[in-house]
Amino acid sequence: MAFEELTVSQLTSDLAERGYIADRGLATSLLLSLKLGKPLLLEGEVGVGKTELARTVATMLGRELIRLQCYEGIDMHQALYEWDYARQMLFVRSLATDDASDEQLFGPRFLLERPLLKAVRSGDQCVLLIDEIDRADDEFEAFLLELLGDFQVTIPEVGTIQAQSRPIVILTSNRTRELHDALKRRCLYTWIGFPETEREIEIVKSRLPEIGPALANQVVHAVNRLRAMDLEKLPGVAETIDWAESVSALGAKTLTAEVAIDTLGAVVKDRDDLDFASRSIQDVIS
């Protein structure tokens, strides 16, 4: 797909056809990322559709989704490459002498691709999702700067590998910590908040076309009341969809107090929050 003639309205429509309902601000940020070839950094509450956007873009463009899930302690080797030491040892043992050169031992056949290296080599055939970058530490964030700035990575034994064409790169953050300015400067930025009520109803109906509009309306309004409560973990759009699906799976056509209690674990994921919401269920569904 060529991005030069793509418009915000067309992109919004293309996403909606695949079940992702984006507002104009998000669609515009994504369009600029596609046109300019710059990474897109998405911040927002948990469960508002950051990761899902990357999946939808990959499906829409017919590209492979390469996902790097960040976590505390992740390092360069886990994200970029590792050497296949077992194969290297077998190779050394197969030689008549033990004087294997570095070029032989550290050749491409012994290099195990991890997500970042795979994305650089795949170029514009992939969408690279760097998920929950805020979970990684400062050192790993600094390591990403070369990739995000120049779309290249450096492997000491091999040298610098540069992408022949730029992959689409989407980073997500739940803002458990503040990201550094150097990383943000290399990205376009947008915040994804909880959607307006009508748009969330549209999202539920798009993702779950089998449920009735009345039930979608009830569930979304109930979730909005939960978000207005003093809960430890506010439910995201993903939980809204899970709750609507759970209610429908029980064969219910409306969200009664009994059904809401039975399925509350689909939308509230904290014990204290669950106790509080259960005691206030009439306020939730009223």
C-alpha cells in the first residue's frame, strides 16, 4: 500500500473495517508515522487498544507483526541477537584442528535472530511492535536510540546492519515510569485515553457483532460508572469487550444485577476492587 495518497478518513475507514475504531487524533498520528517513516509512541491506560493498533495495522497492510515484549531486566541480546553456542561447539568439534577463525565461528549461520534484528532485516515487510517499553530499564531504552534514529543495529562480531527499507515501528507505554526525552524525540507521540461513550459502544458492536445494541449500551455505561469509582485498577476497553462477551456467553440479553455479579471478574481484576464493585452493583448497572 502506498501512503502518499492515503488520507485520515480513508485510514480511519480501513481500520474500522478490521474492527479498530480510531478517533481522528490517533488516525492522524498513525498516518503521519506511515508517511514520514517515523516510529509512533503510544502512551495510555492499560487496555485502551495500543497493542491492538499494531496488530490491526499489520493485518491491514498484509505485513508480518514482529513483537518485542519488554520486561524488567531485558537486555540487548534478548532483543537483538544471540549466538547459537551449541552449534558453534559442534562445528569446532567437527574440524580437524581446533584453530577455527572468528569469521568461521561468528558467521551468519550461527546468529540467532531476535525481534529487533529480524525487523531490521525484514524492513518494510513488517510492523515492529516494541510493547510496554516503560517496563524496560534506562540502559535498554538508550540501546534503542540507534534503531529508532537510523534503523540500524550494531553487532560487535559482525558490524553494523542497516535496514534496506524502513519497517513500521510502534512503541507502547503504560507510563509506569517516564521515558527519556531522547527516545521521545525520535518518535511521533500520541496519548490514547478511554474513549467517549458512543465510540466505545461502537467499538464493542464492531468487535462483538453478535450481541445486541441494548446490551452493548448497558455494558459500556456500566464500565464508565466503574471508572468513576475509586478503584485501584480502572477497566480498559479490552475489559469492556470481555465483559460484554461474558454476559452474552451466559445467554443474557440485558445486564441485570445477578448477571453483573456473576461476570464481574471479566471487567474488574483486583480483589479489593471486586469486593467494592460487588457491594455497589446497583450503582454500577443503574
